[in-house]
Amino acid sequence: MADEINPQMFGEWLAGMSLPERARTLNRIAHDLTICTREFEAATEPFKEPAIVIKRLIGLSELQHHLSSQIGHYMDGEEIKVYAIDVFAQILFEKATQYQILHFLKGAINRTKARM
């Protein structure tokens, strides 16, 4: 089942890629996450809990921050002074859980995997 993706599976998938492939993959995930924000814009009724919406948008921004930082390092050919892949994967999943957007992260990963 697609929702079963976890940090270990994600990390193992990334580990099998070259740095340029990893950078492209993380970029695709980051791009997919930006599309998730359209869910908030497309809402036809006012949100019952605006604080949760704000929290989730902040969380999406936080994921973008981590993804873009890691992508930049990979684009520079840096594999040593960045988070280890397993640690990076864990950070993304922890942030997504903290900000109640794990379903967005898992969806973005799964859609990216399906397109490759």
C-alpha cells in the first residue's frame, strides 16, 4: 500500500541514486508539495480550524526549507557535509508528523516514485 512509505524505505530509495538523481528526485518532491497548498485555496467553505491551516502551511514551508537545502548541497556535489540520507529522511517525516502533513509528504513521495 502506498501510504506505508516510511523514513527507512524513503532513505533506501534515495541511497540507490547518484547525487544528481537524488537532487532531481528531491526537487520533484518539493515541487509536488507546492501543489498540495492548492488544497487550501480550493476549499469551498471556510476552515473550521484556521490555526490548523496555518500550522500545516508553516509545515509545508519547513519541508521546503529542508528539501531545498539538501538539494543545494547535492547540486554542489556535496555528500559529506549534509545530513546522512537516513537522518534526512527521518527529519522530513518527523517535521511532517509535527505539522500534521504526513499525508502530503507521503503522497508527494509516492507520486514522484510512480513517475520514475
